[in-house]
Amino acid sequence: MLDWRQLYQNLVGASNRYKPLASRFEEFAKLVESQVAQPAFYIKGITTSLHLDQGYFTTTFAGHTIVFSFTSLLEGNGSLKGNVQCYLKKEFPEPLHVKICEFNFDDSGRADLKAPDKGIGIFIDDDDRGALHTALHFIHESLSI
């Protein structure tokens, strides 16, 4: 059990680090939404629905609805990281969320995902395809479930 001082320091630090993480996730969601909504976007039929005040957004494609849900996790060293869990939303025979995957990101937006063509970390709030690549990857993964 942590002592009072340690609890105070850890919780104040977590409080200060949460807002930038939430902002990165919100930027990720907004970038995905704006990019797939472009009339010239090359993949037709992807829609998004933002529920950022509740910490998630959804994408729908080919009859599959994917929920991208944001939370934060405390690391062993006391720092906070962002966590996104991706679920396939099923309605029949009963409402169910099937976990596809999850990924973490730091306060700079760098995810623990690697771009296959470059072998470097993806930034989820990068409008130069980082956000879109991440979302499309999990939309593709959902088609196998």
C-alpha cells in the first residue's frame, strides 16, 4: 500500500497527464471521421459516430460496427498512458461486444503499433495517415470475426 505522500503524488500526476491523453484520442477520432467523410476518399461506405464525451467513437463498414473505447492505464513507473480497446459490436442473438484488440499510446500520441512499411511507431493523431491507417487496420480485422 502506498503512503499518503505517494498516493497524492501519483494521483496529482495522473490527473495532469490524463487531459493530454484524452485530447490525443479525441484528435484521433476527429481525424478518422474527417478523412473517411471526404467525397474523394477511396474506400466508400465507412461511417463514423463520435461519442467523445463518453470516451468512445464508432465506425461502421460492411455491416460491422467497431467501437474504439478510450481509457488510461497506470504504468509501473507511475506514469499514465492512453489505452484504446477495439470491439466488434454484435446485436444478434444478443447484444455483445467482441474484443478485437487494444493498443496503448503515450502523451505524444505515439502508439505501440508499428507501421508495416516503415517499422516505426504510428502516431494516432497524425493527419498524414497515422490515424487513418490505425482505424482501417482494425476495421479490416473486424471483417474476420
